[in-house]
Amino acid sequence: MMDQENFRRYGHEFIDWIADYFEKIEEYPVRSTVQPGDIKNSLPDNPPVNAEEMDKIFADFKEIIIPGITHWQHPGWFAYFPANNSPASVLGELLTAGLGAQCMIWQTSPAAAELEEVVMEWLRQMIGLPKGMVGVIQDTASTATLCALLTARENATDFAANRVGMRQPLTVYTSEEAHSSINKAVKIAGYGIDNLRSIPTDHNFALIPEELEKAIENDLNKGLQPACVVATLGTTSSTAIDPLVPIGEICHRHNLWFHVDAAFGGTAALLDEKRGMLSGAEMIDSFVFNPHKWMLTNFDCSAYFVKNKELLIRTFEIHPEYLKTGHDAVVNNYRDWGIQLGRRFRALKLWFVIRSYGVQGLQEMVREHLRLAELFKGWVEEDSRFELMAPVNFSLVCFRLKKAGVSEEEIARLNTDLLEKVNCSGRVYLTHTSLKGRYAIRMAIGQRTTAEKHVREAWELIRRHAAAL
Amino acid sequence: MMDQENFRRYGHEFIDWIADYFEKIEEYPVRSTVQPGDIKNSLPDNPPVNAEEMDKIFADFKEIIIPGITHWQHPGWFAYFPANNSPASVLGELLTAGLGAQCMIWQTSPAAAELEEVVMEWLRQMIGLPKGMVGVIQDTASTATLCALLTARENATDFAANRVGMRQPLTVYTSEEAHSSINKAVKIAGYGIDNLRSIPTDHNFALIPEELEKAIENDLNKGLQPACVVATLGTTSSTAIDPLVPIGEICHRHNLWFHVDAAFGGTAALLDEKRGMLSGAEMIDSFVFNPHKWMLTNFDCSAYFVKNKELLIRTFEIHPEYLKTGHDAVVNNYRDWGIQLGRRFRALKLWFVIRSYGVQGLQEMVREHLRLAELFKGWVEEDSRFELMAPVNFSLVCFRLKKAGVSEEEIARLNTDLLEKVNCSGRVYLTHTSLKGRYAIRMAIGQRTTAEKHVREAWELIRRHAAAL
């Protein structure tokens, strides 16, 4: 059993290991090369009866676990979206773990509650959301979007759903390119997936407001009750930007809850030149973006903002005797701002990140990633074997290898093959998507340490393997 | 901005700070003494434009944040339930933060998915749940119970609620002493709080099976559809134990989902002598307990077990193109086992804890806490000024100062006063509850470093302040 003196010794060892890991991460293959079952088969079927030495545990971590890790912090990470951490954020997490405070209500950790209030207000200012919106840290955008759909449900039923159950056929609207978490939340919140309308998108993969209007009218004519619209700033497949102004006006006209999912794209609003996408933000009821994606803050840290906190709190609040305190009227008890009662002190790492980089430092990182994406886009455009598959709105480039006169299936097979060969190099990791039925490779740039040379290497690998196909 | 070399330097400094914190934690008042607004008023209204030095940030952490921390790891922690961490767990969290892996599906971190499968099987064996039950780590018991209520909803409607929405009046049953998270989950899942039946408890605060049966019959007669029963092993107010065998038989007879909330109490099942409460476990459909409460594992780590994983997965699964991989048939993709898509590598710290302490080490800790609670209970019984308010089933003692011939309100005021005086000592922190309308002080023992002397000190403080009242 590890005592407190050993904590100091192994703590130093682990810090050095992480520092070395950061420095030598390029020696690892980005995507783990283990096969299903490899890790499981290396571990005992039963728990140890007796205490084991940390030396042995740490050795197993390095020998068994590390080969099964896909390295999200590798500069060759171009898969999915980034989930970048940073030295400051890791150290914030370390202190959070050491304190081990449970931050469900103000009284159980006043500093956690008040720091969360302060850094969320900083974040609001940093991305230019309207004054008066207030924020709370959620674990994921999935959860934040579920919170939005729940408040929308209560808002549409005058809080009857909470009381008597979900009985009315309420409808929800989002684009056909929206994230799967919206489908999931629609199911969880009891709307039923049949009541989610998938609104067509234009050639830029952005929601078409006229189609939204049409779908709402159609449902109204059927006697259904439209409740909520979810727009996206930076869709997962191609980072498309839904137009907030016309969507907001439709929501306003029909009195619908307006939620905006900017999980990835929201970070770009740190830049004045990208803030245009937030035009119409004064019509938004709720908004989520993930500092744990592209703002150097360890997962989990999802920033959820609402215009009217009373509606959010009324959706969730419960008042058992064992949680009552004398301060309830004057402080934020974040247990009532979401699903979970228990909460980690997540504001700490965010505070460390914002202060350690400064707004300017974060802006510089985002600007550099946008520049690298433009560079990569240019290379794709210059090479006639390839085609761009979507506008480059942020730091994601969707592209593929072309082939004339063959079926879409054939092109998909060709690009799957290319993608697999590139990923097997171990130097980079990219993933794919489907855009209106057409296969596309996604080059998502956003890892903290990704530099021009890594983007260039990715392109070289892609070109070389394309030539061999 | 903090670079990687500085990470090493400050990492060592922070490790030493945490080691010192563990050693000197008794110098802090358990409950923070700040007033609402104190922390907020010490922090700037706007984010810093320029990067700040870590020296300055860390100094502010120590000067501004620490006074606002309520010290959950203090050996004088007797409030709520414990949320104990441990040196091994903090180090596990450190590595998790350093790796920064996003563990939504097997492919994005094979080791995380497989280690989770292995340690959850270890846990199942450790507490003696039936063979065949499988586990997944959730963030909180609130979330796990919501998952249970969602699967119960789908199970009762043949997955129609997910499809067409929640339309049938489904009813849920739990004891009047059950945790508020059940009320919250009933609202979120669209049952409506009016369809939650609060079943009376006996003089031990345990659910009365005959009353459950009556409530179900009553609803059936009204044409309602009973869907789910939630039993508790260790209620929050008094750690009452609902009898699983008769409840399970009722569930079986009426074909209801049987969920068990053992958030705190589950850890005691590490001991053979406490495993009797799990008699009837073969009838359980889902079960949650929190290693982050009383098993030395940093929050968040809530262990959710189900008998039939297919029903759980069918409740949540979604299949967007950008998440499809070639391994989906042979691995666990835990994104489909709960609400969130994104997931931290939480299995690592649990693996560190189980191996570092061994099953025997964990059993010894639990046994010692149970012994301390018995000791405290004895002191209460010996002092005629006090009365015990509930059976001591685990390591929680509910008691209060008596006063003959006065109203319940007067007694509540007296004990509130006593509690506040004791807590203001800064040496200990206890909280209160209400048991069938009667005020009770809760002495919850379970912090890792709590020893007999701390329990003794708490009792001395209570006696001294009681004498002065």
C-alpha cells in the first residue's frame, strides 16, 4: 500500500514521465496498433488480494497500457476533432485531484463555485456572447445539449413534462449534418426520434432556413407542437456554419427554444475575424462550446451558456433536507444547473489555462491552426488528383482522392484504402466521414504542438500513398 | 506561457505541495470560513490579455482559492458522505490528464476500453454481484440511475419511447428515504414526478415491501403501467437497507425493472460479513455504487452494473458515419453505454487503487470505519443527553441532543445551534438530515485518514458544546 511519503517519490517520477512523454511523443505511433483483446489478455482475470508495489503497477502501465493508447496529444493528430491538453491544464487537474473536493453546492467548496462563475464570465467575454448570458461547466456537449432539450421541453409545456410526464408530441429541428448527440438527447428527453426533423442543408452543408420554416409549418399543420431548434457552428463532418440570424428569427416568430452547438467551432470566436458567425447571438437561448476540444483544457470541460438561468434551474432543482444550507439564496449551487449532483472542481484547470496563455496566447494558437488548414487546403487544390469536399471554415479540411468514371462505392474503397495506409505509418492519424453520401477524408488540425512540418508530413504521406494506389 | 520545461519544474513543486497538503491538512479548518462573494471579489472581472507566469497563478491558488476550499480529505470530515481520494488515485488521475486521451470508443483508446472492462469485472467479483453482470464507469450515481430509468422506460415500452416519445403513463417506485437523484432522473427521463411513488418505510427507514405491492396494485387498478422499482442499500439520510429479496420478488411478479442504488453502501459488500444485504441480487437488473465515495478513488468514478448489456446499449446507441470503425462487433464502445459521447480514462485510477491497496487493504479500511462508527454509537448510547436516531448499518451514525417537553422545532433549533458551533471549531464537519420529520445530526465516517482520535475529538467537541447550550 502506498503511503504519503511514497506519493512524493512516485509523484516526481510520474511528472518526469509525463514531461518525457510530451517531449518524445512523436516516437509513438499516433494510433495504437494493438488488436482487440490484446490488453485484456495481458491482465489478470481476478483482482489482487494483497497490495502491490507502485513500481510494479507503474511498470505494467508502461508495458501493457501505453501500447494500447491512441495518442491524442501527438502533433500528428488529425483525427475526429482535437482534444488538446496543455502543461498548465494537466497541472490544474493534478491540484483538483489532490484537493479531492466534491463541488455539488457552494458550501461544499465555495472557491469552486465562485471560480466557476468568474471563469465562465471570462469565457463569455472572450468569445463575445451577449452580456447577461451565464455559464456552467458541463462534462460534454452531449450533456449540455441534453440540458438544452430538457429546458426546451419544460419551456414548451410550462413545466408540465417534469410534473406529469412527457405527453405532448413536441418536435425538434436540426440540420441533417448535426451531431449524433442531438439524436441521443432527443431520445433521452422523451421527445422520440420520430419527432426530430432533419433539415436539409445547402451545398456548404449549412442548414437552409426556408426548409426549417417549411418543416415547422408542416408540423403545425399536423397539430404537432414545435419546441426547439438546434443550430451548429462547425458541424462534425465538415465544420459547416448554420446561419444564426435567419434561424433565430424563425425561432423568435414561432416562440421556439434556440440552442446552438458550437462544440468545436466556438473556440474560433476568440478571434474578431471569426466572430461574424455569432451574429444573431442575442436570439440564442442556450449555447455550448468545448474548451476541452480546441482550447488547451483537459477533457472534461464543456462550457454551457444560457440566457435565462431560472429556466435551467427550474428544470433540474430538487430540495432534499440534507442538501439545504443557509446560503442558498445568494450563491450558485451548480447541482441545480445540470444532471449530476456530484461535480469535480473543473474551473481550476480552465483558470490555469486562460491565465497561463492569456487571451492573446489562445488567439495565436487558433490563428496558427487556421493558417495551417489554409495551407493544406491550398496543397489539395493544387494537386489535380485530389478534390476538396467542403468549405474550410475553421481548421478542418475535407478532401479525397478523385477517380473519374467509377462508382461512389469504388471511390470510397479507394479512399478507405488510402486512409488506412496513411494511418498505418504511425506518423499521423486522420479519420473519415460521409458528406451527402460522398466519402471524405477529414484533416482536423488543432493539436497544441502541431506545427507546419507535421501538416506537411501528413500531406507528403497522403501524396506518396496516393501515388502507389 | 508555460512551456514543457516549466511543466517539469512546476510539476515537482505541485507534487510537493500536495504531499505537504496531505501531511498538514489538519492545520486547515475542515469547512471553509469564507463568506459568499469573498472569492469572487478577489478575482478580476476580465480575463488577462497577456500570459501570466505560473508563479503568480500558483500564488493566487494558495492565497485566494485555498481559503475557499472545504477540505473533503481532512480526517475530521464527517459531513454528507465521504469522497475519499488516495495517493495512488491522485497519481492515476495525473497520468490520465497527461495522456489526455478521449475514450469514447475502443479505437480512440483501446487500453482505456479494455482496462475498463477488466477492472469492472474485478469490482463485480470484489462485491459479490452475480456472475454475468457487466459494468461501465459513469460519472455519478445520478447519471447511472438516469441510465437505469431510461432502460426501464424502453423496456416497458418495447423501445417505443425512444422512437415516438414518452406517451404512456409509466410509474416508478422508490422509498420515501431514497436519494433526490431518483426524483431528478424521473423528471429528466420524462416519467413526470407525479408518477413517482414514494413508498413508506418501517421504523428502520427501510422500504416496506407490502406497501410497494399495494402501490403497484393501486396503479394497475387505475390503468397505469408500473415500470421500475429503485431500492437503496444505504440511504443518504440514515444508510437504511431496503430488503432486496421481497422487493425483487415483487418486481419479478409484475415484470418491473429492478434498479439498486448502493452509491455509498455498496463498498461495504467488500466484506463477507456485510454481503447479506445483496441476497436476492440475482433478481437485480441494474446496480450502482460509487468507488469515489468510500473506496479511495477520486471523484468521478461511479460503477454501474447491468444484467443485460444489450438493453442498455439499445437505449443509447447511435451510428453516425464518423464514428464507425472496423472493430465495432468485437469490442466495447462505451459511448453506447451511457449519456456522454466523450469519456475520460477513468479506469486507470481505479486499477491503481485496487492494485495499490489490494482487496485486503480496502477491506481493512472499511472494517476500521465500521468499528469507529460502532464506537461512536456506543458513546451516544452511554450519554443520556443524546439519542440515536437510526440503526447504524454502515459507518454513519444519526443522533441528536434530546430535550424533554419541547416541540420538534425547538429540538431542531437546538441541534442546528449545536451543529453550527461544532463545525465552527474548524476541527470537524458534520451535516444534518430529517428522518420522518425529526431533525438528526449525521456523523459519516469514511475518510481515508480518519482514525479513532479524530472520532474521539468529534465526540468531545459535541459533548462540550452540548454542555454549554
